[in-house]
Amino acid sequence: MKNLQKLLFAAGLMIVAASLMLTSCTKEGPQGATGPAGKDGTDGKDASETCKQCHAKAVVDAIAVEFQLSKHNWGIAAFEEAGNASCGPCHEQKAFVYVCENNTPATFTFNETTKRWVNNYTSNAANAIGAIGCFTCHSSLHTTYGMSDIALTSVAPVPMTMWGGAKTIDLPADGGSSNLCAKCHQPRPLVATNTYDPATRLINYDSLKNQPTVVFYDTTAGAKNVNTRPSYRMHVHYGTVSAVYAGVGGIEYPGLRTYENSPHTALASCSDCHQASPMTGVAGGHAFNMRNAIESALSGSTSWNFNGCNTADCHGASPLDANSSKFKDTRAEVKTLLDELAAKINNTGGDADILHRETASSNLWAGITTNNYDGYLDIYDAGSNPNGYWRNPAGPNTAPNNTKPKFPKLLNVQVGAMINFQFCLREYSLGIHNTLYVKALLKNTIDEMTKQGF
């Protein structure tokens, strides 16, 4: 027992000694000399300061407030056309971006299976959604989080859908920024009714000019023997302004007036005038309005924003206002020409107009002509024109449609005149966008109609 105690005591001494040895081995020595400083790293970015480049009260935050006053923002078309692949490229944000990213052509393709012409300028139902907003026109937003993000979605020349891509709109000022607007604000095709014929994808616009006395439509000819049947909506849609501004796409009858463009076409962009600063009420900025009025025609009193016009390199030397001769007299002359052309177009109907009149506030073109024409034809349509005077050639063959007078015969020259009337009515400015082209289009068309007995 005593021997075991001696052994345990000896083992304990050995453990204590080992502990002391380990302690002495880990003891630090004196500190050495300080080494050279390392290379400084790159400073990180202050995210808040980067965002402020755009999201400042005087920049995007102010623009967002202005945009609330724009019809692009509060208009209902984006809701009405949601899911519509063919209308989507102009009414839906994602569809517009889709056709820009895919460089979708304005051509037509004949489908051999269905024997129908297909307009290629379309998106798809999945992308036909979204109200027009910041990301419609500025596709690079929130990419680099700098000012470069405001780059426009497209500034490329715009093949005209009306002409199946055969004519192009190109507005060069301000880096081609107006071409972005022209993507939507352009006339649409007049598709031939006889779509089963591979040769008749569209109305032959050239024949309207070169063969003015050929019969375009005759109620006795039957549906299979005509290019298209007239209807309430036989028109080139509403956005004719970019075509007029560029001086391209109208039915250019030869005549005493030369087809040429005013200085605006080459020197001014849409934003120069429509985004003028400072704003006047709802006019200017990202509201895009020229007039201090919302959804009203020219018949009412209104104020204009000429701040974009009266700059040093434009009309600054002789500033414009609503009573300036260059503005007021031009508009009065063009209105007179529109009235004269309307009268000749209506001559085919005898005592009844074939052009549709509308005095209601829904007529955006009220006041542009004396009789408040809107560019439609006064043909019966159960949904859109139930009080139409003329019978709808497409039916139905029931009352009240079949009790109305048959729509009169039309020559090519009359259809060409209708298109030019729609062009110059619906560009909305009464010639201010491109005075020389509008006057040439109207005067030469009036002379051609007179020549053909109207």
C-alpha cells in the first residue's frame, strides 16, 4: 500500500513538471519591428448617392409626377387591349419592348394553310400586358444605376406598318429620339377584304394614285369582286402624326404643290415641343401635352406651351404665341383646306355625307373641321355607330341595317382622298407639324378630285 502511494505521488510530480515545461514554451518574446503598411483597398460605392443621380426631387421624382398627367399613364387602352397580341405593341408595355428587342418586321406573310395574310408586326398574348410606364421608353432602367440607364428603348428608323414595311419613317433630330414615338404614332394598314388572294394583302395604295378612275367599290359588284368593303372603321387608325411629320406615306397625287418638308422634320424632335420646360399646367414635361387641357378637342378655350418652340435656335428671335400669324394663320388655312376636301369626298353621297360627324366630347378632332368630322365613315355599326346613315355592306341583312340606303360606289381617287383627309385631320396640329407636306397633300388631292368631277 505504501509502495502504491509512493508511485502515485511520483506520477503527480511528473505531471506538474510537464505542465510547467509547456507553460514556459508558449511564453511570448519581445515584440518585433513594425512592418511596411499594406496597399489601401478601393473605396466601396455609396448606394444612396448613386440612386440620387436619378431619384432626386428635380429629376425622376419630378418626372414621375409629370407623367401622372400624361394619357400614356391614365389612358384605359392598356386595360382594354391586354392580351391582344396584334394591338399590344402600341398599347402594352411588355409587347412594345418585345417588338423592339426582337426587331419585329412590319411585313405581311401569306399562310398557305389558312390562306390568310398575317401581319408580322405583333407580339404574343403572354407579352401583351402592362400599362405604358417608365420601362416602356427607357428599357435600361436600374441596370447600372447611373444616368446612362435612361437610354431609349429604340431610336432606329421605323418601317411603316401601313405600307407593309415598304416605306420608312426616319426623324433624325436629337439622335433619332422621335423614332421611338413613331413606333406607335404611325398609321395602320388598310387590309384588303379579299384576304384569300395572295395578291391582295393590302389595299394597293399606288393604284389609288395611278388609276384614279378605277372602281374601288360598287355595291352591285358583290363581295368577291372588290378590294375591301367600306365600313365605319375603314381608316388608317389614329396615329398619323409621325408619317405627316416625316413627310411620307400619304397618297401623293401629282399637282402644282411640290411634296417637301418644313424645317421641323430635320431640325426638331417630338420632345423639343411636347416635353417643353417649364410646364404650363398639364402641358410640357413628361405629360407630353402641348396644350393645357386634358382629353378635349380644339373647340374649347385652351392655353399652349410654346417654351420648346421659342428657344434661341428655333423661334426665339420671333417668339410664337396662339395669336402669331405663323401659328394662327397656318392653322386657319389648313382647316379651310380640310373643309374643302371633306365637301368633295361627301359629293359622292348626294344629299347625305359619307364622312361621319361627331360633336360629342369623345371626338378628339372636334373643331379641326367646321362640321366636326372624325375620320370615320357614316356607315351603320351596331356597336360603334348604331345611328349610321348608310347600310353596312358587310351586313347583317336584317333591320335596321337592311332598311338603310346602300353605300354609294367609290372610285380609287375617292379612297385616296379619304386616306389623305384622315392623315391631315388626325395629325391634329392643323399643319403645324409639317406645314409644307400637309398643304401639298391637301391641295393636290383637292385638285385631283376636281379633275375627276367631284
